[in-house]
Amino acid sequence: MKKADLYFNIFLVALSVFAFVEALSFPYFARGSLGAGFFPRWISGLLFVLATANTIKIAISIKKDGDSVRFFGDENQGKRVLIFYVTLIPYIVAITYIGLIPATLVYAIGLYKIFDKFTWKATVPPAIGLVVFIYIVFVFALGVRLPRPVWGFFTFLG
């Protein structure tokens, strides 16, 4: 598992460098106050320092103790991760065609049934609760319109 942590921290170092370079395109100060580039530069710089320090710590730990734990733990966890990412692609496509709310409802029910093997009575209410929560947060609290589906069904949900 230490190698997975190492790879993730290397990714974070690269992400922080990318974010810092992108933040350089924004002004640091604007009309006597902080500009749009102020916080991204500091946050990405802080992320770089912390991720680099953690990467070094993990690398030293691996060199000292080794890494006896597999990347995904057991074979079943690797399959679960693969299933999640393989089913994520049709979910993203479904958002485009049938809309966010129905696609999320079907996706959540499907994942609950695949991973946890719950009964329908235990699967459907949390999925409905999830889509209601998403709808309340984005439409009512944030005032954001949900993505409009291409096929025109469920347009009343946005």
C-alpha cells in the first residue's frame, strides 16, 4: 500500500506544479487588492511542499521497511475499482442523453446492487435520497441549472 501512497503523492506534486504554472497567468495583485492569482499560487505552493515532504517520507519508509501489502489489498478490491471506472463511462454518457438526475439514480442503484448486494428496499431509498440531495443543493441552494438532456426527457428536473 505504501507504493500506492507514493504514486498518489507523486501525482499531487505534479498537480501542484501544474496548478502553480497555471496560476502564474493570473495577476497577483489587482487595483490595490489581491488578484485572482494570489490564492492559487499559495495553495499550489503549499500543496507542493506538503506532497514533496510526504513523498520523501514514504520513499524512505519503503526503502527501510519494504512494501508487503498489495496495491489493492486483495483481488476483489481490484475488481471493484475496475467495475467502478468501467461503469463510470456509460454514466457520463447517460448524463448527456437522459440528464443528471435519472442517470445518477440508475447509476447509484446499480452500484449499490453490484457492490453491496442489498435488497431493492435497501438500495432504492438511499439512491433517491442522493438525487434529492443533489437537486436541492444545486438547484435551490446554489441556483445552478442542471445539465439539459439531449433527448429532452426530464427537462423539468433542471
